[in-house]
Amino acid sequence: MEKNYRYYGMKPEFFIVDEWAAFISVLDKYGRDENACTEENLYSSISPLVLKARQAGVFFILATQKAGTDVIRSAIRDNLMCKVSLGRLSEQGYIMTFGDEQKNKSFINKYGVKGRGYIDVGAGVPQEFYSPLVEKGFDFVEHFSNMPSMPYTDVSDVEMTEEDKELLNDVYGDQFIEEEQEKISMLQGERREQIRKDKDGKAEKLLSDVSYSDQLKNYYRELS
């Protein structure tokens, strides 16, 4: 209550999706059962993530070439606090990115300046922004493969303050708290096991002689 992940020493976690529009466009083409990653199932999963998870240190980041509601639903787009634009956008593009309240702002498009754009960190005031320079020849695959794994926070040792415990007890009661703590412990174990499996699977793919494009073809062939 009125505290965030930093108060409890938790580390932030990030979920990043590049080319969001392309990702959304293919979801409903593969799999029709209730467990398939359809567009509806995706939004039902990420909506609470975007709306509530920031306080727990879980952040959702997406990149797209268009920010219209046909690509990002308004309930999600309006709750993405930090917004960044790069390059030269149309007047409507700036409005879609930063909101209707910026329709009268003069965005300056500087020709020939690479990596320039605007950023709103949540204050409602877009400011000039320059992205980092990536030199020619930079190997993204090598860079990402050598990056350490994201430090998922083990919250098993996180303790609530006595004040928070009393407040939860007044609102929900002891039984609710005990049941929630049991659920959290169980989910933490399942999550650690899934993270381990995901890491092993990614390592096997990186070491495989099969190209990434062939891996995708095989994946879609299995789905069909």
C-alpha cells in the first residue's frame, strides 16, 4: 500500500516486443483452440501487466511503426507512461503517440538528423530526444547472446511491514493472506522451472545448425 518494488529491494523486470503491429497481424492465423495465443488471449494477459504491474517492478515495452488503436488498443496505449518517437512523424502520428492533448504542440522535424525524436517520460510534456548511436558492423546477435539473463526477483524473502500486514488483515483477514502466500510460493517454483526450461531451449536454438528462418518454417509447419 503506497509502496513500490524499490521499497522492498526488488529488481525491475522487462517484457519487450519489437514490431508489435507485425506480431499482432499474425496471431489469429495460427491455432484456434482456447490455449492458442490469439489477439484476445494476448490482450487479456498483458492488460493487467500494463495497468498494475509497474508498482511491482514489471514493465512492458513495445516498438511499432504505427501507434493507432487498430494496432494498440487504447486501454493499453493510454497507460503506457513513457512514450518515445523517432524520425519524422505526421501530425496524426504525433497525436497517436503522445495523445490528443498534444495536438496543438509544434513538433519540429529536423531533416538529416539521425536518431532524433521526442520523449514523454510520463509528465505529459514531450521533449527532444536523441537515441544512442549504433555503429556499422555492430553484431546484435552476439551482443544479446552474451548478455546475462534478466535477474528475476526472488520475492520469497520479501517481508511486508507490520503496518501493511495490519492493513491487509483489516481488509481481507488472516485466511486470505495465508492462501495468497501459498499461491505465491507455488507460482514462484513453477516460474523458476519455466525460466530454466526457456533458457535451455534458447541455448539449444542458438547452438543449432538450423537457420532461424528454417526454424520458423518448421514451427509453422508443425502448427498447420
